[in-house]
Amino acid sequence: VQDIVVSDNCGEYLVGVANFVDDLLERYYGLERFYNVKDKSDLIGHLIAGLAPHTSAGVLGRIVGFTKALGCYAHPYFHSAKRRNCDSDEDSVLLLLDALINFSKSYLPSTRGGSMDAPLVLSTRIDPEEIDDESHNLDIFERFPLEFFERSQEPLKPADMLDLVDNVSMHLGTDKQYHDLMFSHHTSSIHAGPKVCLYKRLGSMKEKVEAQINLAELIRAVDQRGVVEGVLSSHFLPDIMGNSRAFSKQKVRCPKCGAKYRRMPLTGKCKCGGDLILSVSKGSVIKYLEISQNLVNRYPVSHYLEQRLEIQEFGINSLFESDKSKQSSLDVFFGK
């Protein structure tokens, strides 16, 4: 359950990392080279540490192959142990010796969040009982019984069908939690489908949102209004509110010496003579405002969300636009 298949791009990159580690062992530590790889196929069998973004707990794994897809194929236990669902999000793989040699807490920033994305601890063995219970819902039988399809025609809750389903949760604490985990559908190639996730292919956030809503329009079982309201309430509005708050409470810093000031000095300069800049830009505050306005204008969202957006828009305008009256010429009043 700790074997993984990484992408070809990842394999090529790890070849360079392996050569760097070998040079470090030989030239700096005076030891023998360890990896001695010439191409990515030489990496098969070597150990890695899997690390999900914004975490600090690595999981031990072993490379067993490569895929043309830009992804990492691994057992659901492995992904769950990294606290990362199989949701096409970013992931990382480190050669184990690289993580062990080139690591020190003295390298990490002392600021808040500085310990993220670094393997502070390493899990060498995955215990299915200790990982997220989402992976316990994995179906592990070879085929669905006929009765399952017959009862699916009735208005039953998923819990009413559990007597026909064999999943991981029924075998926790037994030897079968590690083996005989079967699958119901075969495939001729694990990378026969899309090689790159659509979310990664699309450039701007506007394109990604449009693609999500267009898909919701095609699926009758999906409430399009619910999708739009979900994007606004769980993503865009919290981002706008958080960045507005961060902009109003931010410090100024000196890019020359790194000093930070809670308030702008009267001189407008750092004590070292360098210029001071903002740490939060206007662009980060308004980046989702226009997209949110377009969604509200195009789709019938609730009045509550519409009013929340109006309040945020009013606050942003008052934050970045001068409250002083603008001087106008008489031509404005005569329509010229």
C-alpha cells in the first residue's frame, strides 16, 4: 500500500536530484555515491517521502513505475495518510536521502507557517486504523451483486445498501485490511484517459469557474444555482474579506534590510535609507471581485449573498478611492 507510480516529468527531475545527492556524498562528506542513476528507470525500487502541501508529516513510499499522466498513482491509504484526498490537488515527492541529508530546522523560517511544507516527521508504516476514515469507505469487491442494482431503483438511503457492500471499514484491525482489496472494473492502461487535469490546463480563475458552471449546466442532477452559491460563499467572498482585512492591517517592509514597520515612518524611508513597500497589494484584494459580480448578475443567487458582495464592494471602493470630492469643470453641468 506504500508503492507509488510517479509521472515521467517527476522521474526526470528526481534523476537530477539523485545526482546532486551523490555529488554531495562524494565531494562534501567523502562517502560513496548511493543512487548511481543514469535515467529514471534506475529509480525504481528507491524510497521516497510523500508530502502534501501545507503539512509537515511525510509518508514513506517506494517508486515502482512511471506514467505519462501528470499525477501520482498510489493507494488511497497513501494519499489519506498524507492528509491529501485524491482531488487533483498539488502533491510532492522527495527522495528519502535528500530529505534526510538536506534538512535542518535552522533552514526553516521563524515566521508563522515556516514549518509547513517540510518533513518534520516521517511515517514509515501506514496503519489503516490511524488514517482518515474517508479511505475506509473504499469498495473492495470484484463485482456488484445483481440485488444492488435492483435495490438502487428504490428511493433508499446509501446506509440502507451497506449489507450489499464490502468495504475497508469491515476489515479494520484484521490482516485483510492490507490484502485482497479488489476492484470491479479493469482497464487496459492506467494513463489511457486525460494526461493533464483540466484545472491545471485552464489558465485564469475565470476560465476555471466558467468550466465548472458549464459542467453543472450539462448535468441534470446538479443544482446550478447551488454550484454558483457554493463558489461564492466558500471561496470568493471569504478570500475578498480576508484580503481586505489583511490589507488594512498590514505592515510595511524594507526590501533592502528586511525591517518591518507597523506604521509608515514620517520620513517615508527605512532607517537604513531604503524605500518601504506594502506587503499586501491591491490586486490581491480585488482579484475575485469582478468574477463574483459577473456570477451574481448572470445567475439567480440568494439576496443574502448578493448583499454580502455589495457590502464588500462598498468597502473596497472606500478603501482604494479618495473620499474627497473631485473637481469638475462647468462643461459637466452644461452637457458638453
